Amino acid sequence: MKLKERLVMAAMGFSLAVVLLVLLDINLVIPHTEHVNSQHGRVRMGGKDSEKHKSRILQKTPNQGQEYKLSKSEEENSNSDSKSKESKDDFTEVVQFLMKISQKHNRHWIASKAGRPEESNPTIGEVVSVSEAEMTSVWGRFQYGISKEEMYSAKAPTITEVVDTMRQLPIVGISQKEGGTQLKLIIEYEDGGQALFKPMRFPRTQETLPNHFYFSDYERHNAEVAAYHLDQLLGFRRAVPVTGRILNITRDIYSLAEGDLLKTFFISPAGNICFHGKCSYYCDTSHAICGNPDMLEGSFAAFLPAKSVAPRKTWRHPWRRSYHKRRKAEWENDPDYCEVVKDVHPYNQGRRLLDIMDLAIFDFLMGNMDRHHYETFKLFGNDTFPVHLDHGRAFGRSGHDEMSILAPLYQCCVIRHSTLSMLLTYHSGPVPLSAALNRSLSSDPIKPVLTNQHLEAVDRRVGLVLQVARECLDSAETPENVIFIRDELYSNVKPDQPVDDGHYFKREKQ
């Protein structure tokens, strides 16, 4: 075959190969006309055959969809705010409403007292007739000094003494606290005092895993410390004193441990001393608490008075979550749920519903979804504060603002004048809440207690609370239907209303 014929044949073969490649790859160039539907990683082609195929689909609830929209909106607002601080919302109309209500009641709009009337404020020591001579220890002065209105007064020197004692006093005894889902230890001091110890499990930078539910999350020792300081800065003073402390596991825990707790100690492959105790969750070798190599951080919370001296009543929170991976609580499905709550004593008048609003705001600022019950001191009846306890699952997701925590606020649209004033002061004043919180936490032995991301989240969430308050004011007939400068001004008393015995709100939607 001549060279010319060979070249012609080669050219024809090359052309044919190009045509075949184009034909085979045409589906990649021209889109399919058939419908493609992908759900949970399953691809389904349209057509008659596909009609026979059935798949089980997990649907998002309407609330989840709304939360997604809110979170996307929050991200956009956050980005725009970072670009231009000049555009920061100062909530001028909310300030004007506060000023008008204050002028009407002859009070300054920046309230220093949480909407409470000037009346007697007895302490536990006064109610049970304990003399000052019997309150010789720092623990007794704190416990018997708890009053009807607050855990401690604004300038109580006893609180500083309690915190310093928990940080410095030698430990002489240790035992595991019974009950609960995670490990907690009861610390005994040489002067007879006690504290509740929650150990460090992981670094500050490790946040809640995105696919973990709130009820399966680890507890964080630093969250307990930060919550105590935040409660104080908000002017609530309803949380027990908490401090951080660094322990030597060998000296402070292992040498004092006994029984089943002692059996759980071991040395890890990395040479660190570890233990896990016994509890419902996360108490096994794979979830052990380890030192570095034997130094361990933890939070120390002061004990409340013994229940034999000052009994407490436990209340099921009206906005309690279902603690189930599929089931929703009633309030998550009923936008008018607050009308049910307001029709039940003691939420129908006085301070209790307003206390629940404070608690919701407090939890939202921390990202705490784990609020299932709360307690009050029986000695003071129903007209007293709810104790702010157990915040180990707070400060878990700095980049996510869980708006459903504010359900009590946006469903009821009531808030204390003093609480709203405090939030506005932190939002628009010279010292933002993040700076005040960081400064307060800087004195703790385990500083830095919070990462910068969590501090920034606190400021962002202050703005979101104020936005919800503004929306409530926009839809209200009068601002005084939303903002209450005194607790006794709130009343929804009607004949034959049910009474909550502590377990009234236990119904859940399937």
C-alpha cells in the first residue's frame, strides 16, 4: 500500500473515532429529559418503573424549616454587620417605649431592681430562725443568706469568700454523686463544706457535634463557670456560685476514692491517669476522664442548704423539650401555646412567667437547650425566684443561634422592664456583654474560660433578643402589654383556673 493511501486510511479512522466518542458522550453534554429526584443519597429516575418504587423520607418539621431560614438570615446579618459597624441597630423605638413607661411610673428607664416592689426580703436564716452565732462558717453564711428575691445580694462579701474557699481549701473526701447522666463528684473540704465537681472532658475549641442532639451532648465544666458569671452580669443573681480549679488527680481524687469509683482508675496508653466512674452515659473506658498527665481542670459549684433545712420544690418547665429524636413537645407545634401557660397558676400573675422569660433569655445567650425542670425554695412560697442550676450543656455551638430557646418570649411577648433595659445597655453602651463577661471570667483559675467565638456569639444573641422584643412591641396594642416595670402589673387571673403542682406540663405531642 502506498504512503498516500495509508495517510487517507489513517485520517478516516481518526475521524470515525472522534464521531464515536462524541456520540457516546452526548449524555454528558445534553441534559436528561427525564426527572431525577435525589433524597438521602438515593437517586430515582422518572418514568413508569419509578412509580413502583417507594422510599421512606424523613421530613423536617415546619419549625425546623423556620429555624433554618432564621439561621441563614442571621448569617447574612452577621456578614453585613462585620462589613459596616455604622449600620448597627440601636433599637431607638424600643428605648423610647422604655422611657415612656418609666416616666409614667416615675422611674429611671435604666432600672437597677428587677421589677420587684419595695418590700421585705427575708433570708432562709430568718425564716428558720438561725442566729448569727450559728452561721460561723462561710458555707452557712452563704446558704442561710439566700433570700426570697435572690441567691445573694449585689455586694455580698460572702460570695467572694465561698468562691475563694472552693478554689483554695484542701480536699479531704470525694464520692460520686448518684443519679444524672454523666459523672459528677461530691467534694468535701476540711472545714465540712461541700462542692459539686464537674471534670473537664475536652478542649475549649471542641464544640457540640452537628449531628448530636442536645440531650446526648457532653457536659462542659467551663460552661458552668461562664453561666455563673453571666447570670451575675445580667443582674439576676439566681445561680449558685461556681469557680474553676485545677486538681492533681493522684493527690486530690485517686488517693481519696473508694469502692466502685476507685476500680475505674487506669493509666492510658499515653501515660495519663484516667477514670470514668459509673453513670447513665459516657462512663466507660472509651469515654474516660484523663489528666495531663495527672492535672485536671474542673468546675466547683457550692451546695445549696440541705433539703431538711430549706426544702425545694421541683417544677416541670412549661417549655420543656421532648428529649426524643423524633417526638415534638406541645409548644413546638402550637404557636398559641403561651395562652395555655398563662391560664395556669402561678403563671397567671406576678413574677413567675416573667422569671421564665428571664430564664429563656439567659439560656439563649448561652445556647443552652437542656432546661427540663427548675426549682424554688418552698419556704418562700410561689412568689420567689427559680434557682438557675445545671448549665453544663451551654456554650456548645458558637456559630448557631437556637431561636427555639426564645419560644417563651416570642410566644408570650412579655418581658421585664429591667431585663430589656439591661440588654439595651450592653447592646448600645460603651461596654458590650462579651467584654464584661470576659473581664469577669479573667479572674478564674481556668482562664480563658470561653473562646472568642463564644464571646462574640453572646453579643450577637443580645441583638436577636432585642429584635424579638421589638417584633412583640410592633404587634402589641400598647407597649405596657409587653414591658412590665413591676411584676404585680402582670395579671391574667380568671375564675376556675388550674393550678400547677409541679407536674402540670407533662403532655407531649406524638
